[in-house]
Amino acid sequence: MAGEKEGDVEMSAVPRPEGQHQLGESLGQSIRGAAAAVLGAEQMRALEDPSLINSTRGSVLGGSFGSKVHIAGASRSLVSSLRNPEDGSIRENITELHPENGQADYGPARVSNWWNTSFIIMAEIMGTGILSLPSTMAGLGYILGSVAIVVMAAAVYFQGFLLAKVKNRYYSQALSYGDLAYILNGGAFEKFTRGLLYANWFALLCYYILALTSSLMSAFYFSGPTCFWEWGLIAVACLVPFAQLRTFHAMSFLAMLSTLAIIAAVAIIAAAFITGTTTETYSPATLSVPPQSFLSGYTNIANIIFAFQGQSEFYEMMGEMKNPKKFTLSLGVAQIVMVVMYLFTAVLAYHYGGADVNGFVLYSLPTNRLRTVCALLIAIHIVVAYIITGQPLTYKLHQAMSPRTLHASGAKSALVHLGTTLMILIVGYVVANVIPFFSDMQGIIAALAASAIVFFYPSYFYMSSAKRAGDWAGVPIYEKIYIYFVLVFVFPFCFGVGLAAAIDGIVTSWSGAGQPFACIVSSQL
């Protein structure tokens, strides 16, 4: 992320909030003690047991005990403002109101400008979700499809606006959904929230295996009728060496390549549709919604929700900003760029590909060299997305199996890490073959996790924070109406109907392609 130095995070010196008990030590001793605790840590239990954050291998800037400390490895995404790194105890007064005051509040060093954060948001959100939007447009028609993308972008922006208000007005110390869940409702809600996020991450790993398999099938369309499960094994083999990277620092060198790859792929998709020819079964694009069942229609809405998912890391992004109050500007700029990219890709591909444009748009490209190059660019993006998303889960499983080798070097540590990544890949491979349909997998993730991450948590956090601070009576009526509408109708509807629609879509897809691990070829996807 922007603001990091060589992949690590610069942690500001821990400020003392007003009313905190003084230990009687000098400032220099306090800093030295905190640094020693960081440097001597061997493990962190924050993934499953957030009572301890004790994982890092750090270094003090300049070789002396200065004001910043590097946090490396998995702890990058799991730093919490709630607990002392020395003993895992809850910080004093951590659940009290702390409006934004320019202090770091136990968080990362504030080094990002608003435009840095805009790029971070786009890199986090605008990824493989864009590949299914042409089929989403085909399922909704030009008018409803375009309106749905714009409305969802506006709704997601407002959800981010609510998250920013909670941090800036009430709890500047919150660095994650899990932190705020603890502040508002205690440890049980915190564990549930963190568990939901971890489950969402694992589902995304399965999705990336599926997407990489589909990309390889699309790239090598000329190789003959190779089965989906066989290409899946090749995809897993491709992921194994890259998954051995163990820190965000090491992965950061691939991040720029990933961003360039997705931009180039979108350009090639546009060029391929414009210069290619349509198939004999081409069905013209329409303005109105095509005839379909209610559940099939909603699946398209779920895919749009998926394409805008990324709110679970908004607090981490705000924590690194020089001025978190400018987050709404960062988000607004990012949303505008994403809407333009999404509409451009979806409308263009739908116009040239027609109503039969595939759920994984690469399968609708003309079978030529452009298709192969584009698919390989998408594959690069997916590989990088997989290893970054899977890093914290890999870290936790490694810790569970061999905590002593978690931060060690040498053959034993490398073998444990290899076994951990292989276990995740094997389970993910099985899931990807159980649900071998790209857009349906998106629907499952959107219903089970994205509906809560995007809709429930931001509205609930803001309502609970305002009531706790005694501000709810002064909240504008339009905000109250929106929040109640989201909590009472939108979230339950998206969760329940979305899950039913995704399951219905999978059953329908299976009816024409056999059972899981059947020999599904690219023409059936």
C-alpha cells in the first residue's frame, strides 16, 4: 500500500490518551520497552484469538529507538488498536469516544495522501469482478444494467461515508471492522466479525483458483477438449511457487505488475470485441430486461455487489492517511473511475457480444492471439490477488501447526509453509470443482459475506456509535431512513435472496454440465 516503506508499515509511537494510567517511566524507557517487545515477539494469535497480537519481527528506524517501528509479515493487515503488543491486554479507555484529532492512536504512521488512498481502493476493489459485468449487463439489459451499476456505486460510496464518519467523529482508534465490533459490542461480536472476514477471504481464494482455471482454459483454447478439473490442477501447480512468498514485502514487488496487467487486459477486451466477429448464434443486445426468473435476475445484482466489495479494509486504509477526514474524497474519486471502467467494459462487451456474452467474458472473445494474451494477463492478476488474499490465512495455519517455525528460516520452516499452502490449495481446488461456474461463485460470496460487509456493518456501526454518543437524535432524517432501509430490508434481502439465487444458478448450470468433477470443457462454461 501507499505509505509503506519496502512493503512494511511504519508504526507511529504509541500516544498516551488522556486519563491513561502513568507508569512512571521516562519516555525513552517506554519507547525502548515497546520496541523490545516488538523485536522479541515470536507469534501472533489475532486471527483466531485476538487477545494477543504478538507476531512481528520489527526493526527500529535508523538503528536507534526512534518514533517509528516497522511491522512486517502477516501482522501488516492484522495490527489492532485494541490490545497492548506486550501482553495482549485491552488498552485502557479503548472503548471510549476518541474523535479524530490528528494523532495516530496506536495505528500505522500516517503517510498516505488522499490520492494514494484512491489508488489503493481501486487496486483492492477493481479486479476480477469486472470480468463478469458484461454477462450481468446482458441479464439486466442496457437500461437496468447501467442504472444498477451507478446506483450500487452511489450506495457503496455512502456506506464508505458512514464508515468514515464513525472513525472521524467517534472512534479514531478503530483500525478494522473487528476493532469497532469489540468497541461497540464486546469480544463475542468481535470474534464473529473477524471470523466472517476470514471466511470471506477463504471463499475468495477458492474463487481465484476458479478464475485462474478459467483464464488458462481461455488462453489455450486451441489445446483440445481438456477437462476443467485437469486445468484446475495446472492452475494449482502455477500457484504453488508464488504462494511460498511469506510477507507482504515480498509480494509488493508483484503488485504493480498485477495492476498493469488488469488495465492492459481491459484494453485488449475492448479491442478484441471491436475488431472481432460475432458468432452465428449472436443475439442482439436489448434495452429492456430479458425474460428470466426472479432468482436468475437477482444473480446479476449480486455480481454487481461483488464487483464493489472492499469495505472490510476501509478502516485500514484510513489508518494510514495523513488526514482521514479526506477519505470520502479518496473514495469518491475511486468510485468515479471504477464506474467508468465498469460501464465501459460491460456496455462494450454486451454490444458486441450480445445476449450470449459469457459469464467469464474471456470465453466470449474471438479465438485469436488477442484472446490468449488477454487471458494470460488476467492470469497474472489472479495469481497476485491469490497470494495477497491468502497470506493471513496461510500465516494462521502455519502458526497452528508449527509456531516455533513461524518466523524462522531454513528447511523446516519452508516445508511447513509449503504444506500449509498446499492444504489451502487442495481444499480450494475441491471447492472450485464443486462450484465450477464463475459468476455463480461470485453470487455465493456476495450473499454470504459481501451483503454483510457492504451493507450491514457500515450502517450498524454508524447507528450504534451515534446512539452511544447521544447524537442519534441529531442525525438527519434522510440518513436515518437510509440506515433503517438498509438494515431492515436491503441486507436481509441481499443475504437471503442472494443465497437462494446463487444456489439456483449452480443447480441450473450443473443440469447441463454433469456433476462436480465431470469433464466440463470451455464450451460449456
